[in-house]
Amino acid sequence: MARTNGRWGWMAFLRCAAATLVVAASLARAAEPGTQDSIEAVWKPHELIFEYRGDDTFYTCDALRDKLRRILLHLGARRPPELRAYDCTESTGVVRFQVMFESPLEATEENVRELTTYDSRRLLLARTRGESLPTAQDLERFPATWKTVSFASDRRLGLDPRDCELVQQLRQQILTRMSIQVLRTRRCSAFGELSRPAMTVSALVATR
């Protein structure tokens, strides 16, 4: 009888341990980008200069503007980003844009404080214009989730093998400023590309 009780006790222990592992794995997945759990986010404004220098692929200003807008929107940008071309030397493969857009940012206490802390120049500019700078209470909050995007297989991005240089430069100059984590990537080949840019990312996007 003692042997039987021991067997059942051991099986109960195994079931309890297995349940604990399942719960732990679920919590770990919930904390990782790429899951479908909703988190509270705010909009982070961006204003920057993007410079494209192509060794193999040249773009017209309009074609590059359209590609950048499509990619940024698919990666969570709010409304069509504003791109102003101020240096467009298409014949030499050099194009510069002033890029302005907003993207989701997790609404942590640290992030909200950073968004609502202004330097003396910004405060003076707002005072001169008669503007009221947003406080933490003014920031719009909304649900967001992490979405996995494959640049190689997602046809909504409108990319082809010639866009490899563009994707690499976009990653270096813009994606690092957004709530985006690069999961997999591969450098452009010196012998030309046979497939669409091989990069997969996890991007924070609004769910409404």
C-alpha cells in the first residue's frame, strides 16, 4: 500500500511541475515582442533627415517617397508620413528627405516622462508661438500589439530584389528610432539580389 501511495504522490508532483512550466512559458511569451497581447501605447513624434545613397539602385523622388510611406505605414506609423524632398540628385543615386511621422511607443512611466520633458529651446519656441506643450495627461493612449513583418514575403510592402540597399539604410536611419526589433536580417550581396530583402522584424502597431 505504501508503494502505491508513493507512485500516486510522484505522479501528482509531475503534474504540478508540468502545470508550472506551462504557466511560466505563457508568461514568457506574453513579455516577448511578436505576441498578440495588447499593451497601452502613446504616439511618439519623429522628425529626421533620411538620406539614401544607392550603389546599385537609383530611384526617382516620387518612387522613393511612395516606398518609404508604404513601409512606414505598414510598420505602425500614424497616417501617411510627411516626406519633403530637399535634395534629390537622382542621376547620382543620392536622395534626401525630411521625414515627419508618429509611431506607437509603450506607455511606460519612463517613456511618457521622456515625451513630456522639453528643453529650453522647445519651451521658448512654444511660448513664442503661443502653443501649449502636451503634459502626460494630454497624451493619447491606445491599445497596441507586436506584429511580425517579413520584408521578404509580405507583398503589401511593395518590395523587390532591387530594394535591398533601401531596406538596409532604412533600418540604420529610421527603424532604430521606432518600437521595432529586428529578428532576422541578411546584408545585401555584392553580386546583386535574387529575392526580396531578407529581413524580419517585430513592430509595435496600434490595434484600432
